[in-house]
Amino acid sequence: MVARKSLFTIILGFVAVGSYAYGKGGSTSGPAPSAEELLKDSDRARGALEGGISWEIDVETFEDGGQNKVHYLVKVKGVDALAEAVAPARNKGETMLFNDRNLWFFKPGLKKPVAISARQKLMGQAANGDIASTNYYRDYEGKVTGEDKIGSADCYKLELKAKAKNVTYDGIRYWISKKDHLGLKAEFLTVSGDMFKSAMFKYNNNVSIDGKPSLFVSEMDILDALKQGSHTVIKYSNPKPESHPDSQFNINNLVR
């Protein structure tokens, strides 16, 4: 009887240990998300939302002992975006229009918009393509290459390769948090795979998605990999879902 009781106790012990292991992250945790799922989730927190959205940004550069700042209003609808400088006075009215992957620039005094590249430098380390909504899922082939930590956050590490020549970067190393699927760090690469700048992200804004508050990017700090102390900070404010008419993204309406 004692032997049978001991055996029964041992079996119960194995069941309890097995149940504990299962509950702590065995098969209940499910498979790791794919690169596509991670990119879709992280894109939403950086402006790639269904429907319309708007926000404001300050692009501030620090280089060669100098400092410069421009304030923009940004409106996004699907694959289209409009960014208009409102301050300081010397930049007021400068406008960039993103029609899918095509980009146009206009400012007071020009007779018509000028086609420009998303890769072209905007200010300091910020490229033109950095200030509109992020759509890494659309623009890059992604692959999860491992796991890493950014600060105290556990992250998936991804390698992204451009799907087309007219996207902002040839390649990106991207760290996305496991907990919230937020992009925390990026290294931007040349076509040969060399890093020429990097960025860190913060998410202290909230925006309503499907009636629920969701974290939204508040800062992107871009550092020059070769020039120490040279960096550009993009600060995001007042993100809000907003309906925009298609006419706002029509190139013919830039000239007013």
C-alpha cells in the first residue's frame, strides 16, 4: 500500500511539473511570429494605419556645432502622404507629396512640383522618406535572423532587403520587441551591406485604433555612423485618426 501511494505521489508530481512547464510557455505560447507579421505590427505604430491619420513632427539636426529645426504637418491616407513645413518662416510652404513610392517637392515660387528621391537627404541624417508613414512590410523582404536585447527589451532581429530601387534604403537591420512588436532600433545599410547610420525609437504617444488606445512613435533619433556627434531627432506629436479627401494627395493641387 505504501509503495502504491508513493508511486501515485510521484505520478502526481510529474503531472504538476508538466502542467507548470506548459503554462510557463510551452506550446501555449504558440509559434514565433513571422517577419511579415512583425513588420505589419511595427508599421502600425509608425503610421501605416488603415484609413487616414495625421500628426506633427519637429525635425531637428545637430551637426558641426550647429542646430536647425523645421516643423511639419503630416497627413497620411493609405500609400499616400503629404508633409508641409509650417515653421520657421524660411521653410513655410515647402511641401512633399508621396504618391505610393513616387515623391514630389513643391515650394512657393516654383512653377510646378519637382520629382525627388525618398533617399535624398532632407535635413542632417534624415532622408525624405523618413518623415512619412513607415511601410516596411510593403517595401522590404524581411527575414528573422535571431534574437537580441535592446536595453532591457527582448527583441527579434530582422534583416530587410529593398523590394524596389525607389525605396528609402537598400537594406535595414531591424530590432522589434517581442512584447509589443515595436521597432526599437534600426541600422541602415548600403547596397554592399555597410551601415552608414542608425536610429533608435521611442513610443510615448497613443493613438486610437479600432476604438482602442495603441502606442505610437514619439521619437526617432538618427545617428551618423561615421561622424560622431552628428545626429537628427524627429519628434512626433498629436497623432490622430483623420479622414482626408483624395484631392489632398493629387499632384495637380500642389500649385495653389
